[in-house]
Amino acid sequence: MILTVTLNTALDVTYAVPALVPHSSHRVGEMSERPGGKGLNVARVLSALGHETVVTGFVGGSTGAVLRELLAETGHAGTGASAAGAGPSAEAGAGSSAEAGTAAMAPPPRDALVTVAGNTRRTLAVVDRSTGDTTQFNEPGPQVSAGEWAAFLRTYEDLLSGADAVALCGSLPPGVHVGAYAELVRLARTAGVPVLLDTSGEPLRRGIAARPDLVKPNADELAQLTGAREPLRAAHDARRHGAHSVIASLGADGMLAVTPDGAWRASPPAAVQGNPTGAGDSAVAGLLSGLAEGLSWPDRLTRAVALSTATVLAPAAGEFDGPAYAGLLPRVGVERLAPAA
Amino acid sequence: MILTVTLNTALDVTYAVPALVPHSSHRVGEMSERPGGKGLNVARVLSALGHETVVTGFVGGSTGAVLRELLAETGHAGTGASAAGAGPSAEAGAGSSAEAGTAAMAPPPRDALVTVAGNTRRTLAVVDRSTGDTTQFNEPGPQVSAGEWAAFLRTYEDLLSGADAVALCGSLPPGVHVGAYAELVRLARTAGVPVLLDTSGEPLRRGIAARPDLVKPNADELAQLTGAREPLRAAHDARRHGAHSVIASLGADGMLAVTPDGAWRASPPAAVQGNPTGAGDSAVAGLLSGLAEGLSWPDRLTRAVALSTATVLAPAAGEFDGPAYAGLLPRVGVERLAPAA
């Protein structure tokens, strides 16, 4: 089982409007809602890949109730990835194109969220149909009490005992201490469970000091963390700060990995046009599933780049295009980099 | 008891952001939620004025559940109008200033909403703190089935038997026929209950043909309805179409009334700065409460103009400033107009 932690879950709402005109009134043409927060997005992709997945974190109030209801409905068939040759057996170079459509129907991520008194936040994406651009509004999230944090820690430790890997994802809700991820990294390491950390700012800085197995910053987050603008140098710096492996996502340029076993750069076969929302979460799912399956670094990176590229290509934000994923797997380029000076 | 009908209720959500920048991401600083839809706003003001009020219409889904919960909490104390000298006894020229603060604690409007399978809509107002401007997003509302409409009609007829007056307010949700307000006007007239209609477009046009006691269009709605740009001429036209009395709201210029008893113009003592959201709903509450109390037309108009002006002055959108209301009552100017040619 793979565990994902989303401390600040969200109900992701999308409004489509013909054109966004500030200080005017808009009739919303179409709206959609789905469970959100990075760890929930990662879990949805893991589930579509055929992995048994459990989600924990905080949920509460009427928004939280809607989130849980939608989460229970998240099946393989409902994700838009149902045509994917996307099971754990669909490896890079292992005949994945031929296997498209054969993936098992995975169950939805299992809900092990911890209930809080406050109301789960919403995020609102207003899509301007005239330009395709998105304007985003993020609510802050519920206040989490010390008692609620303690209840979460008990749940987390119970779940770790059955986990093959754990991902700690996203921002912290109000009331959770800034060293929270460092605490969760240490508990995972004590339990012997490989841990991936995907956050930013001070929570990332403190989390890295607790020596997680993987961190997956983007280029901006990495630069903010280390002060170095050049991603390869910054990734080496982040390793020195405590991360065993650093996987930097470089947008359309793919990913850069600096690990104890060497450094690699993985690139999609060509630049693609589409919606990058959720591409980073798909990359985390690719890395984490590859880790749980014992894949080599080049195969993990191949999967992560193919998944994130197939996410940009999917019509719905945050979903991945299954056939595109299967087609991309054999076409991702992975280059080994020279050891650092 | 005064009945208000809101077929397309809404949960009104407000987000405050430092500045609205299209195609960027915003952290929402403050958010608030309150029961909305014109008839619910009217009921809240009637309740603050000390009137026993019942609300009906449609409500459903998780948003509807939140709306009902907040509606039950709507007390006089919670409206921001708790300091109002705003009871039925606080008449124009009847020492209302001296009575400020003495209004009875009114109970919240009684919930007689009819449950539907669909989800009640939200409206979102994004307030740009740098300019004070608001950008509005309105969801369409739930699909209402024929069976749900029939259930509503039974509730409506039951409620009419105990009503002193009824207000029919706002837009129609999807699935409700365009002649819905005409049907509701006829039922009220059959029951002998005075009926006020506050809507726009084709539902207003058809509703007027059913001969409501009052309509309260704004200048734009009136022009759209009759083709006449000049409000006095347009109001006379609307009467010829079937409305017994036409009260046109003219924004900062006050209100114009054309009735079987004569025509009047009522004006606030001075132009005021503030948020006009809900001013029209407060005017409806003023007219309806004056009708239920048997006030003269000049006194009804005085109350409507004082309430809508006090709503513009209140810090919270849609609330009215109680002391300002009491202070405005003796200062509203009412001028009798010459009979139409």
C-alpha cells in the first residue's frame, strides 16, 4: 500500500466563464468539483496506475463532507484515465503500448482522513474561455487544534505500519506547526518507510533537515531553498542539506534527478501544449510507484515524465491521458549526467 | 405573517483579496457566507423590522444544507441591524430617532423551503481591497423537476392561507417554466393576498399580465419591459400591461411610484457613498411591510427609501445600518406628481 498525506485538503472547484471581466458580473456556464490537495491528486494517479492507495490528512465541515463523497466515487473509470495501459506492469520498454486498455480496474484511494472541526477549504479556478487562462482563488483552510494534530499523528503511525512508501504533500493548514513535515519524515524513517516530501518554503527547509528519501521541488522552489539559480547546483545543495535524492521538475524541460546512485536528466520527446495543472502531482505518483515497485532511477524518471506530460495533454485539469501515457513511455529520453565536481 | 418566495435561493459567498489580477493566483484573505437570493434578503430585513416572516422556494444538496443552517442562525442580533430603531412602530415622523435601540428581538425568518434533489447554487463576490470593486460569479442553480414544482405549489398554497402579503423575488432556476410567476401571482390573488413581484425579463413580463398588486423594477428593467426610457412614462406603460402599482427604483435618485391612488417621487436627503448590494431588496421589504401595516403610499415610500439608503451605508453588503435608518426616516422627501396626461 502507498500512503499519501494531504494536511490541507481542498475541494477544487472550476468555473467556466465566456470571458473574465474584472468588476463585472459573470454567469457561470459550467462548474465542476473534485477532491483536491496535492496528496489526493497523487493518490488518484497512483490508483489509476493500479496501486492500492490510502489517503490521510485533515477534512472537515460541509466542504469536507462533499470532498469525502466525491473521493469515494473516484474510481479508475471516473478519472478519465480508464483507457490507460497504466498498471504497474506497463513499464517503460516493456510493451506498454500493446497493453493499453488492459489495466485492472483499481479501487479508489481508501479514505483515512482525520476529521477536524473546521471547514475544509475550497480552491476556485475561473477558466476564461476566450483565452484559456485560469484565475485562481485559494481559501486558507481550517484552523487545526493541537488535539486534532495529535489524533492525526496516531492515525499516521498506524498507517505507516502497512505502507510501502509515503508521500507528504502540499501546504500546511493554519495551526499546524512549521516543523510538521520534519516530524512526519522522522516518523516514516523510524518505521522504515521510504518518504517523499513535496512542499515549499520553510516547511520544505525544515523537512529536508529530517533527511527524507526524496524531495521533488520545482526550479523556483529549489532556488528559493538553496539560493542557487542553476538547478543542478541547487539540487546538489539540497542533498547536502539532508535530502537523500532530489528530483527537480523543470516544466516542459522534464526532470533532473540527483541521487546517491548518480544524476540523470529525463526529457519528454517534444514540447506539448495543454494545462499543466496537476503535472507535478502526476510526477510524484510516477516516482513513488516506481520506488514502491523497485524500479531503477531511469525507469522511475521515465514514468514520472511520461505521466506529467500525459497530464498536460489531458482535457480535464489534473487527469492524465492514458493512451498518451502509454505512447510516451518508450519515447522519454534519459541522459546520465557526469558526477558533480 | 409576510411570505417571501425565492425560487433560486443561493449561498452568497464573499472573498476579499488584496487586488484582483486576472490569470494569476490569489490567496483569499477573508471569506464569508450567508443565505442569499432576493426573497431571503427581503425576509431578513422584514425580520429585523419586527415582522413575522416565512420564506419558501427551493433548496437542496450540501450548499442548501449550509444555507438552512445559516438561515436558522439569522437573528436580529446577527444581522448588523441590531441597534436599529426598526420595529413596525418606528414610523416616519413618529419619533423614530428617539426609539432607536428599542426594537424587539425578532425571530429569524421561518424556513418553509422545499427540498430539491439538485444542489443550491452559490454566488461568489470577489472584493478587490485595493479599489473596493466587486467581481461577481453566479452559478446557474439546480434543475427543478415537474414533481418538485408541484410540491412547491402545494406548500405555497398552504402558506398563502396565513399570509398578510407575499413577495415573489428573483430569477427562476433551470426547469421552472417561464410563466411560473404568473401562476404564483394568480394563486395569491385567488387567496386574496396582496402580491409584490420583483424579477426581470420574460418572467416579469408574464407575471405583470397576471395583474400583481406591485412590481418593483429598476429603471433598466422597466425600460426593457416597456421600451420606454423615461421612467414615469415606462411606469404608466407597465400599469397598462397589468400591474396595479409600479414602484421604480432609481438608484441614488430614490423611487418613483405610479399607483391607482396617484403618483409620487421619493428621494433620500442626500447622495450617499457605499455598497448598493441589497438596496433593492431592502426597498421591497419597506414596501411590503408598509403594505402589511396599512401605511399610506408616502409612508411606504419613505420607509423603502430610508431602508435602501441605510443599506448602501452599512459596512456589510445587504445589511442595513439601523441608526442611519432611524435618522433617515424623517428626512426622506416625498413629492406628489401631477396625474398622467
